[in-house]
Amino acid sequence: MNDRQRAPLAAAFPRIVQPIQEFLDTEAAGGVLLLFAAVAALVWANGPFGDSYTDFWGTHITIDLDLIEIEESLQHWVNDALMAVFFFVVGLEIKYELLRGELAAPRKAALPVAAALGGMLVPAAIYLALNSGGGEARGWGIPMATDIAFSLGVLSLLGRRVPISLKVFLLALAIVDDIGAIVVIAVFYTDDFALGWLVAALAAFAAVAVMGRLGIRDIVAYAAVGGFAWLAVFESGVHATVAGVVLGLLTPVQAHYREEHFEERAPEIVDRFQGAADEPPVQAGETRQAALRELEELSRESQPVLDRLEHALHPWTSYVIVPIFALANAGVDLGGDAIADAASSSVAIGIALGLVVGKPVGIVLFAWLAVRAGLATLPDGIRWPRIAAVAMVAGIGFTVSLFITGLAFTDARHIDEAKIAILAASAFIGVAGYAALRLLPADAVDAGERRAPAASAATD
């Protein structure tokens, strides 16, 4: 649907279109869609057509590139290819936070970095304490992850009860958590290297960096080189989604045109557009169209490349790719003795305790140590009970936890037990964190926000 079609629709059905637009603009939207996708996967896998779930996502699709033939199940195409786009956006977010966001200033970054470190180490330690030997030990990375969409969705549902500084803290913590997850995936869940393909991938990454230095702006050229980089990483033995992260980190943060250039050129283009009124009708139309195209190009290229790509791709990852991933991976057969087996499984218990206990305890403990050591300070007006409540919300491990499950285990029983634990633990700690934040009395910063409702409304 183009803009011309959308405008009459919005005018004719404002009560329908406006709420949908507002819904999609909230942080909670991605988490809500993710929740629906997970529930749909469970209903599908446990309904009367449960066998079709496994058959559908197990359908093999082959891509023959003459020199290379790739044959993967539909589920693996989602996990290896679609999720590479998700991790590309994660790479963009990481670079933004490191250069211009909460992680740019060491003093401000110290608290979320310390908290995230504790939120990764303690859950992994708890899991390994229960699964120290055998193939089960490979699951130690599963309870380390924080799901950004679900976690921020919970905070957004609380509206002004959660100060903006607390939301920023959770976002920064989750970004550091993502960095840790990417390192874990790349280093610990890669079994064999194909050196030739790895060298080819590094060459492709170098080519992307050089193209950026040379000022090349053709998106097709970058897509071609990026696609080859993904293929090379896929064939190298490193998980293909790592290619997405690296390409995100290589994305330029500067705009092609400086602000001064925009300020100089934009008035000239507008004058040309207005001056077309003195030309013959046909020529005037062509002049105006050319001026509009030039102004559009000038406006687009005056925006930072990183911001532009993140703005364009974030809705696709939040509202399409991640829900599809959840639909493809969250379905687990709960019939028979599946729940009873999970309840007595050291794999499931280790994951559940890691998320429900390890995450909150690790986050609060390491944050407290950083503050006590003088390395960090709490956000203005935020006290430890709120940090503890947000640490509970950070225990929601869904997308990346499910992702690592598929890398850690090949045994179907362990995969099902891990999925049950992830779903149950995430639901429990998410509800508990929501309740804790809702019941906590207002801190000083909340009172300040209530005195300025317009300002707080702009941030919710």
C-alpha cells in the first residue's frame, strides 16, 4: 500500500487506523506480537494437527548456486538467514550505544556493563553446577540471554510507573547482554572451522569497510557483498548470524552530506520547485518532479546511515522476523510426560533456575559491587528495590535463549526440555517483575516526572 492509498484509508477510518499506528509505535508492540507468535506455536504443536508443525518447519529447501548447494530445513533457514537480519539490527544498536548512547561514556556505561556481566555469569554458573558433565553441559549459554522485546514490553505496559532512566538502564544492560551472547555463539558454539571460507568472509568484511571509506552508497552493491559475507560465514562453520552483527558494526555512522551542505542546497531546490510555476505546464511538472527527487535524495543522504538503516529495518525485525522465529521455534509438544520429564530434568531445572534466580541475583550483585567500588552510580532518584525489580524483568530469556538451544543440543529430548524451561521461567519471572514494579512505591524521580506530565508522556 502506497502513501496515496494509505491517506484516504486513514481519513475514512481514523478510529481503526490511528490506534493501529499508535500500537505499532510503542515499545510493547514487538513483545506483544512475540507473545502471540509463541502462543500460536504452542497451540499449533499441541493441537489436532500437531504433526503438521514438525512437518512444515522440517520441510527441506534447497538453493543451488551451481558452485554451492545449500539444503536446510525451513526452520534452519529462519534461524540462519532471517535471524541474520535481526542480528544485523542488533549490530547497529550496539554500535549506536557504543558511540553515541549510554555505553559511550565509561562512567555511565559502568553500571549496565557490570549488571549485564553478573546477569550472564551467575546463570551460567548455576546451570553448570547442575550439569557439569556430558552433553548437557553445552546448554550453559541458554540462561544467559535477556530478551529485549519482551523486557522492554513489560516496562512499557507499566507506562509512567517506570522512570525513563530505568528503561534506559535496562536497554543498555540488554545491549551488553547481546554483545555477550554474540561472543558466546561465535566462540563456544562453533565446532569446526573451514579456514578458506573464513578468510573469504574476512575479505568480504574488509571490502564493505573499504566501500564505506570510498563513499559508495549503492545499496545493491552492499547487499551483494553482504550476501557473500553471509554465505562465507555460513560455510566457514561459524554461525551465519555472526555475519549480520559484523556487517552492522561496519555500518557508517556519518551521513554522506554534512548539515551545512543540506542548509545550502535545500533552499536552492525549493526555489527551483517554486519557480516552475512560470514554465509551461508540461515542463513545470517535470521540473517539480526533478526537484522533489533531488530534495528527497538530499534529505535521505543527510541522515546518518546507521540511523536510517535501523529506522527502516527495526519494524521488520520486531514485527515480522522475530515473530516468525518464535513461531518456528517455540512449538514444543507438551503432551504425555513432557512436562513431568522437564520438571525432573537437570537441563530444564538449570535453565529455569538460571533465568529466575541467576539473572536477578547476578544483575543486582554485580551492580551493587560496581557501586560499592566507586566504579558506577545509580541513576538519579532510583533506589535498589527498583533495580532488583528490573533485574527480574531482565530474566525473561526467549529469543536468544531459544536460538542458543538449537546450537547447544541435537538431542530432541534436551531441546524440548530446554524450550519448556525457557517458556515457563520467562513467563514466571516476567509476571513477577511486572508485579514488583507495579507494587513498588514511587521513587523521587517518579514524583518529578509527575510534576512534568508532558515531558514524561513524550518518553513513554
